[in-house]
Amino acid sequence: MDEELIDIYDENMNPIGMAPKSQAHKEGLWHKSFRCWVIKITPEHKCKVWLQLRSKNKQLYPKLLATSVAGHLKQGENNRDGIREIKEEIGLNISKENLVKLFTSKKSYRNDEMIDNEFNPTYLYETKLNFSDLTLAPNDVDGIFEFDLEDLQNMFNHKIEKIFSSGLVRNEDTNEQEYKSGYFRYEDFVPHDDSYYQKVFSTIKRYCDSQSPTQAA
């Protein structure tokens, strides 16, 4: 089976060709990875944010909390085509028109095995569904947890040391989905710069503040 191709860019996000994903990570070629933050607004107008627990099988950041849904854009896909990741990772079918663009960020990371240079078109999706409507992708997602937006902001502004959350996880023994609750600390999250998380959560807050209780979905 041929390896998946992705589009390659220069540092200013100008397209310059295509390459296999493994080559991009080996040589540090700039490429795009879709990100989407899934939120819910409660009847009391509280904003809740879903964070994904990355699979223990992931090469990068296993068993850490990350963006609700994320994945590489394939060769020829536009930014919103990354919506397929929402279906693949957590089992929800949604339309591109329901995505709200937040921003595009730029990330560079390296370790002994890879150089990951990415542009991240980042979106928001507001849902009224529940965890019971989700199907977590084996080998990609070990769980998904719901956090209060204010708690997340306080965490990454270093005002609190831990926050409580409940979520859906895959039982490692039975592979069945089950509910779990507990406390999470700063080190349980993918180690982006604090400024990245602060930007995400402040942008989400502006969106939530713009929605009246009668408009919340």
C-alpha cells in the first residue's frame, strides 16, 4: 500500500509540492494539520470544552490530553476537508458549514525521531450531543473529557494546579467504552506553549460570550 501523501509548504505557507508524511517528519518539511475544538454551551450558559486523550499507541504525546480532534490534511485537501477527522476519531458526522474558523497557528517540534513543522488551521464546532453519541477510534483515541472553559483558562494562567473532569474512555482490558472521572494537572496536557492554550481558550470564550442562551446549541 502506497504511503499517504501530504502537501508541502515553505515557511510562509506557500505551496511547494507534495511528499509522503514520513518524509515530511524526517526532513522537517512544512505541512498542514487540521485542528478542531468541540464545545457545548449548557442551558445555564456555561461553556464546556472537549479534550481528547491521545492513544497510548501514538508516537507523539501518548496518553496526554489534546485538541478535541486533529489530523494531517491529505494531498489536495483544503483546510475544511479536515472535518473527516471528526468522523474518523470520535464518530460524528457534521457539515463544513458548521465549523467556525478560529485562527491558523504555526508549530515546530523535534525529538530524536522526527521534526514536526506544521501549520494548524484551527476551528470550533459547537455540539449539543453527548458522549453516548460518540465512537472512539481504536489506536487513535483512548478517551474524551469535558472541561469547564473557566477551569482551563485558570489552569494555563497558573491560577490553579488541578481541574476535575468526567469523560468517556476505552477500557484497556475489554476495549469497551466506559465513563471515568478524575483530576488532571498541567502535565497531563500536550506541552504546547501556555500562550497557545491561552489564545485558544480566550478565542473560545469570545465565541461563547457572543451566543445568547436562546441561541446556544
